[in-house]
Amino acid sequence: MRWLTIVVLAGLAFGLWVWQGLQPRQEVDGYYVLALSWTPSWCAAEGATRGDARCASGAGAGWLVHGLWPQHEDGGWPEFCDTPHAPPDRQLVASMLDIMGSEGLAWHQRRKHGTCSGLDPGAYFARTRAAFAALHFPEPIRAREADIERAPALILEVFRKANPSIGSEMAILTCREGRAQEIRLCLNHGLNPRRCDDALLARDCREDEVRLPAKP
């Protein structure tokens, strides 16, 4: 009987260990990636064909937040985590329109990435806004009236000069079909720039030159 008890307890312990291993992590102990999209590039790639309002003539959308993504130190990231917090209400989601450009995007980013931050929706969006508000985007990387052709490294250099706390290996530029796509900035939990992990740094754009399409 004693051996049966031991076997049952061992089985329960093993089952609990497996169950815990299958659960999404609730809060990342690594850092954040703030993804900043050059909206005209996204419009050229797919947004315009969707009829998205950000791509309409005169919309004037430039650098907008794609998302604030919890990131593991080893280069991985969690998605769609279990959370005790209720989803954001419509008013909260709408409040992000000015820096994200789309209520649907804000909702999706909260569900996909924000649930893995350990923060409630209000705190997660407040942190996203604070990270974006601390940044400056100088004229040479804003392409107001005409396309701009730049080396990826030069785009990042201009961005760093306007934001001196961002050192080397703290941000990358992604590209797609010859267009600059996103600046991805690595931040600690205090929202201060920090070095990105090696896996993220490997995603830096390798093109000789990329285009920043002009705003519509």
C-alpha cells in the first residue's frame, strides 16, 4: 500500500510538472522590443490594397507603434499568454489610435503580446505610450514629400543621434522588398535602451540601400 501511495504521488508530481511546462509564461524576465513601423512602407506592401485609412491620401501617417513585445533573453518570445486580466474595453483601445493608427492593431497587440507582459491592459498601453513618447524622429528619416534612399546603417545612425541614449546594438532596422520596414528598439523593464539579443541583431537589414516611401 505504501508503494502504491508513492507511485500515485510520483505520478501526480510528474503530471503537474508536465502541465506547468505547457502553460504560457505569464511574464517575461527578459526585456521589451518596441517595434516602430514606417507606415508608408506597410501601405506599399499590403495596407493600401486593404483600403486601410492609414494609407489614404493626406492621412500623413509616418512612424507608428506596431507593438511592445516582451522578449526572452535567449531570443525567443511568448505569445497569447493566459492572463487574469480582462480584455481592454473599447475606450481604452481607441485611446491608442494616435500612436498605433488602428484600433484593431491595438487590440491584437494586447492579445498577442500584452498578455505576456504581466500587466493589465491599461498599464500595458501606458507603458507602450511612454516608450514611444520618449523618442524623436528627425526630418531625414520622415520622408514627408518624396521618397528617401538611405543605407540602413545611416537610417539607424540618424535615429540614434536624435536619441543619444540608444547605443550600438540597441536597435535594428528591418526591410522588405527594398523598403525600410521597422525600427525595433530594445528596452529594459524601466524603458531604458539596452542591447538586443543576438538572434534579434541577426535580423538587421542587410541591403546596401533601402527606400523610405513618402507619406501619402
